[in-house]
Amino acid sequence: MASSTNTDSAAATGQQPPVAIICVGMAGSGKTTFMQRINAHLYQQHQSHPTTSSPPYVLNLDPAVRSVPFDSNIDIRDSVNYKEVMKQYNLGPNGGILTSLNLFSTKIDQVMGILEKRCLPQQQLASSEDKTLLPTHILIDTPGQIEVFVWSASGSILLSSLASTFPTVVAYVIDTPRTTENTSTFMSNMLYAISILYKTKLPMILVFNKTDVKDESEAVYWMRDFESFQAALRAEEESEAREGGGYMGSLLNSMSLVLEEFYNALSVVGVSSMTGQGVDKFFDAVEEKRKEFEKDYKPELERRRKEAEEQKAQLREQEVSRMMKDMRVSSKAKGTGKYATAPEKEEPETVSDAEAMDDEDEDDNAQGLVERDEEEFDEDAIFEEGLKARYEAAMQDKRGGPAATVRTADYIKNSQR
């Protein structure tokens, strides 16, 4: 509920909450350079229009990078020493990055507290004289080992925490020259993009980087028209006889047909991180994805959060009912006195349970474990006293002596044993 309160506070000031841009991409795709370019672009806008724009808030989540070409407001390297993690846990490079992210994710509540304090205004400050503009964008750089961040538990924690508070967009950076070298490399990138989209369940922008080296039009053409991709695939098969070409050609041809709907749902932007070409179009696409997040993704996130809260409430109720049941059973077992009431037996749930309970009752009766009630003991005592009195009176009339009466009564009593 804190995130919705902070969002309402931002709306009260007349300023939208900042959009979080998470940059992911294969190693060597120019992801960090792209981060530097969009960071510089936002700073340039702030310098040109200081009253209407603000600098971004930057996070670096790559623990293994030696230096970055931009200043970070929050840097994972300030909290976790990547080399020390490798030494202490005897890990390799990828294991060290994963463990560093796991350690950093334990502080996610502190990170989110800082982001909310710096990027979302408090409601009481809406009428103050301080009209400092808050950041409109939060830029997050991730490790080059994309699978370490996207498919790890720490990555899911970071993404879900950001998406629960800020509109979040995933920018998937693609190396354009390498992607358009052959159709198999292109299809591999597309499959990775669709897997990230369905794993994160967040709006995505495909950023074809390095357009100063190779234009992105060919890759976009392959995405929009599957017939052109099939033509390029046939041309490759004819020009080079590669091993397993028939199998690969059939697979790529089928995948191009399957992914046609996926392509139509994606925003595609060509960007040159070196020259800055296409950066304006990228931020236009970010604004469109912000609206898409508010319209489609945010209700889904709230629905999943509500379901999780309901499941937690049901588990709590089950635990409470189980605890109360155990308390009732233990209180019934603590009876006192000679003729303490036996605890009530639970109702059998199945036929086999009922038969087992009947067998136990028969065994108890056979062994004489069933105790008599107090009234049965009183009737025996009264009968014995009455019989003794009657014989005592009769013997006194016949023989006239109390000694005979006592002997006769003892004889009768002993004969009944």
C-alpha cells in the first residue's frame, strides 16, 4: 500500500512518477555505452531546460565492472566486493556475480526506501516553496551475463520491487551488425527477447544498437515480413552448405511463422550509442510503454499481489484453526480425580477409521478396562448391607445369640465369593 500512497503524492504535486528503464542485453551488445548515451541525453536536456526537465537517477547493478562512463547514485560495488565474494565462497566469475546480486537483494528494502525518498515527493511538500524537479527517469544497468540477472531469484526480486512502485520498462539491447550476419543469430536474439518478455511480464523495447555500423532496417524488415526472412534463409542455404542445414532451415522457417504475432506487439528502435542517433525515438517509445504499463501491466500486478495476500490470509487462518484444535485436545487430556471423564473421541473420517475405533472399544471391554459408574458401586453396598441385616434378624429369632448370626452371615458372604 505504500507504493500507491507515494504515487498519489506524486500526482498531488502535478508530476508523474519516474519511469524505470532496465537495460539488459548480451555481452558485447553495447549496453553500458547505451546507458552512458541516454544518461548524457537526459543531462543535456536538463541543462537546456532546467525548469522543465531533470537529471535521471542512475543505478549500477553490475558488480564485476571496473569502471562505468557515468556517475551512479546507487552502485552495487559500494555494498558488495565482487572479488572478495569469489574468494570467500570459492566461486567463478558467473557465480561471483550471482552471489553478489543475491547479497545486494537482501538490502532491497533500503534501496527502495532511497528511491521513494529521492524520486517520489512526500505529500506535505506539495505546498512548500521548494519546487525542485524530481527525476523523470530511473536508469538501471545490469550485468553483461544476462541470464544471471533475468533468471535468478535476486533479479526477480529487484524487478518486482521496482514494478510495484514505479512504471517499469525493459530495454533489450541488440548488437545489430552481429544479428544481421545470418538468420540463426537473428532468431536466437528474438527467442531470448520473447523469453525475457514472458519471464518479467513487463513492457519491452527492442533497441537495435550500433546503427552507425549497420542499419537496423534489414532486421526490422525480417521481423515485420516473415516472407523476407524466409527468402534470406533460402539464400543462406544455397550459398553455404552448412552441417544440419536442412534441419536448421526447417526450424527457423517454423519459428518465423510462430513469432509473427510476437513481433507485432514489440516496439523497435534503432539507436547509435556512439553518435546519439535515434535516442529521441527511444524516449518516445518509453513514454508509450509508460502508458501501456499503467493501462495493462499495473492492474495485472495488483491482481497478483491481491491473490498473494489472500493466500497468506488463508494460510494464517489454517494455522490458527490448527493451533486452537491442538489446544482443545490437550485440555481434554488433562482430567483429574478417580472417575475423571474420558476425552471425547473424534469422529471417524473414513470407514477404515471407524472399524479401527470399534476394534479398540472391543479390546478394552475384553480386558476389563471399562470402569463402573459410581451408582453401580453404591447399589452393591446397599444390597450387601440389607442381606446381612435380614440374616442377622432371622438367626436371632431361631437361636437367640448374636454369635451365630455373625457366623451365618460370614458363611453366606464367603459362599458368594
